[in-house]
Amino acid sequence: MEPRRDGIGKPFEEFYTQTPTHLWRYDLDSGDLAELCTKNRLAPFVTPALLLSDDRLLVQVVRDKVGQIFSVRLDGSDPREFTRAGEGLPYGLSLSPDGQRVAFHLASPQGYQIWTSDLDGQNRMQVAGHPDHLYFGTSWSPDGKWILFVDCLYKNDPGHDWCDVCVGRADGAELRVLTSGQAMWFAATYGDPTTRGGGSNLPAWTPEGKILFPRRLPESKVAWEYQANRVDVDHFNRDFKPELAHGGTEICLLDPRNGEQKALTRNAPSMWDFRASASPDSRWIVFCRAATGGEPSIWVMNANGENARRITGGVDDRGADHPRWLTR
């Protein structure tokens, strides 16, 4: 991304997508770095959404503040509409295990909805949608039958701090809310005014078909308080009030078949665990941990929650986030 065009005092939603972006592919074995989507540039702001195959990529394109998903070749040629302009901003895409269907959420005029479709955007099926609910994030169950996502009651929670964990059948035939009371930490925020950061938390499947999510301790409140009455100019819009914060979160394993929950980390208040994911061989779980008002670090533990240990706090211990497992 080039220098941002959404400077101080400029509304995020108006100026952010005027910032030119560049897409790259990095080869872990050779170290080669190559720019993608250099042909048929659709807009200054183009971001990668989902790799469909070795030849095609879904990208998010925003033109005149209107977002769409296009399917393109890796060089940017042969662009094809996946969603239509004006129906809402699509993101949060995931590919089914058999590589034949796509799940995504759509920030539509009727609210945030969960959909599945073919690889070309056709044959859509709605998994979840209601104007009082913000349905967000998608991932497919290992057997390809269910979509995992969250449900935020945004009218009572404008900062989107909390949500519930949901699954829906990929054909839209059934919706299950697996937690209650907005039990999951949704809008992760951390750091102090010099190291602040954040980003949406999402639950994650384990290879065995269970679910990892960051469960809030009772009556928890984050240190970064959302300012609902202030214009959002940075897609953060929060004030740092650590003296009002309390509680925390713990990594929880949820069985969607019977609703059983098991805490894998057991924290005293003022510690926040989040972004957990299981290794492909099911032996390990990686996650982030941050103290109230502190920078996150990356931790790993055994699949049963034992032997948790810190891996890194990032460059100069100024924070590390968004861990991913790599298969080589």
C-alpha cells in the first residue's frame, strides 16, 4: 500500500479506498517476490480476497466508494464480476474444502449477511441475514457442511466488542447459535497510545471439527473505549481508558454437536487471549496474549491447553499479531 490518503480529520470510509495498493506473491522456498494484478487495473484500491486456484484470484475492488469482488487471473487479466456493484461490500471470504464453493459476508443495505456461492458468484444461498444482527466472518467445517461465523448485536454494541459464535449449513437450511450473552471477544483492541492496534477476532475450526474462540470473563470491559458519538476518522475511534478496564478472555474449545465448552487457558483478570488456531496435525494451538493496555505476543500450547509458552513479542517487543500455520 502506498502512503495513506486518509489523513488526520478525513473520514476513513471516504478516503481510505483512494489509497493505491499493490499485490505481491512471495515464494518461501526461493525467496522470489513478484507483483500480481498488474494488467487491467480495475481501480487504485485492489486487495486480495481469496486464492481460488493456481490461476485465479478473487480481489476486492472499490470504485467511487462502492465495493465489489472480481475474479481475475493472477496477472490481473480476464476480470469477471463475482458480486454486483451496489449490493453491499463483500469480504470475509473462504473456500470450501473441495474447492467448489465460496462463503463470504456481505455488508448490504439490509445488514451484514452470510452467503455461499459457486466460484463464479452464481447459485447463491443465504446462510444468515437479519437487520438486527451483524453476521461476520466465514470458515468452512472440515467436512464442508457448515459455515462458522459470528453474530454481533451491534445496535447495543456500536464498537462491536462482543459477539456470539454461530454455525449454519452451507445450503442455508439450518442456523445454530452456539454461545449466549455475546460471549466471544470480537473487536480485538490492545496496546497503549503509542502501540495501539486491533482487528476482528474470528473463531476457528480444529481439524476434528471443534471450534476455538476467545471467551470473555464475566463483565469484561476493554481498555480502549469506543466513542459512538464521534466521527470515525481512523477505523478505530476509541479512547484509552485502562483505569475503567476489567476482566479478560480465555481460549475456549467448543463442540458444535452438543455445545460443550472447555477453557484451554485459564486467566486471571487483565489478561486477554485471542486469535487461536490449531496446527494441521492437531498437536498445537497458536494464539495471541496481551495484558490490559499492553502489546500482544504470540504463544503456542499443546492441543489440550498445557505447556503454554511465549514465542515472540515482535520487533523490539512492540507487539506481534495474526499468527498463521504454514505447511511446506
